Amino acid sequence: MKILLNNKDLNEALNNVPNLGFVPTMGSLHKGHLSLIKKSNSQCKKTIVSIFVNPTQFDKKNDYKKYPRNTKRDLSILRKNKVDFLYIPKNSQIYKFKRTKKIEIKEKNKILCAKFRPGHFEGVLDVMDRLVSIIKPSKIYMGEKDLQQLILVKNYLQKKYKSKVVSCRTIRSRKKLALSSRNSLLKKKDIIIASNIIKNLIYLKRDLRSITNIKKFLNIKKIELCNLFNIKIEYLELRNMYNLKISNNLKDSKLFIAYHINKIRLIDNL
Ligand code: AMP
């Protein structure tokens, strides 16, 4: 595995590499990331992984500071998993140029995380635009765990680049909790609570089949879950999985949740 620390080395290494698969990450790798890497390895000739904790997508400074970082462990995981290139840029490599036109999320798209984390997706789109223009991959592998991010990035990139975004299913623990780097910030007892919340949501989604006013029902359930698990829920909504419009039936729909356990923010969709 070639480690690339700056854009000069990256340009030299990637010169004439055809059919390149790209897996963007913020590190603290887990089996969710590995599933993206495996898919890239199976569909592309070479795979490049990036590890970059992007400061501009954090709406809270402290969240950026506290975000788990584990480069040594990441390196050893990547070495074992047939990755051709690892790109670990410094902020200065990515933010060499100032953007002339600010990236803006349309008002109609300010839903779910875009509503609760102002500036977050603007930062995600900005960094993805920069990474793709530097790496020029054929395919980009992203997880459905962050479905809103996947849809926004796909729509943004497809207007500008030939690279195709490939969506990858969510990898979960045996207890159904979606794997996430942020899980490492949770205490053992909170992992158990988070798994119980997901189990609850699986049953809740099944119950939606017989509900006529789903929005109203979910608002009531939201309060119940907050009290039951002593958590703060930002949103609990059933939305169409392709266009993210509010849905009142289960067809092509997913239940989206964002919640805080002991100040750690987790998201999921099922
Ligand atoms: P992150 O390092 O959290 O920014 O995630 C990097 C990529 O991995 C994103 O495309 C995520 O959607 C994806 N990802 C994160 N967790 C999972 C998971 N549990 N299953 C599948 N993909 C995931």
C-alpha cells in the first residue's frame, strides 16, 4: 500500500491508473468502511482510501476535536485489506484554493441532518468536490448508513464529474446497531441502549403498516422513546429513500433517526 501525504505524490502515483475506486473516510475504520473497500476491490482495478477528518463539516468545534482518530490502527487494518493507495492529506493540501462561489444547500433540502446541523453538508460537498477533483476516480463508494449524505453528494458530483457514486448497504453489529466511528465514544452501557433503540425501531417500522397517520404516530413515539431510553431525539421520520420526501406508506421508505446518547450524536435509517 502506497501512502500519499500530499498532492504531488498523489499525482505521480495515480498517473495513468485506470478504473480507480475511491473510498472517502474520516478514519477510525470499522467493518462498515471495509465493506466499501471490498466492493471497490471487486469492481475496480485499484482502490484508494482517503482518511481526512474534514473540519468544515463539523458544526461544533468540540465535536471536531473529540472525533475519534486512530491512524496507527487504521494503517494496520488497511494493510491487511488489499488497499493500493492511502491518501492522508493535511488541511493545507485540501484547502489550497478558496472557492469563488459558495456551496449552498437549497431551502427545500434543509431537512433531517441538514436542518439540525447547519453548514454540515455544505462542508461535505465542498470536501468531496475537492477530493474528487484531486483523485479523479472512476467510482466512489459511499454507505447508505449516511443516506442523506449519499444522495446530496451523488446529485452534486454527477453534474460536475464522470465519477459514479456507488451506494453500499449498512453494516451492523450482531445486535443490529449500525457500525460507526462514533460508537467508540460510547460507554458499554450506552452501546446496549443504542442497540435496544434500533431493535425498538425495527418493531416500530413493522407497526407502521397498520397506521393511517404515520407522521402523527411517529411524533408520539418520539416522545415515548426519549422517555424510555433517556435520550434526545432530533428527528424520527419516515421518508422516501430516493428523494427523501416525507412518506405516509412503507413503499420505498425508510425510517430516519438522529439522537443523542450522553451527548454523542448517532444517526441511522432502516
Ligand atoms: P465516515 O468515516 O464516517 O465519514 O464514513 C465513510 C464512509 O463509510 C461513508 O460513505 C459512510 O456512509 C460509510 N459508512 C460508515 N458507517 C457505515 C456502515 N456501518 N455501513 C456501511 N457504510 C458505512
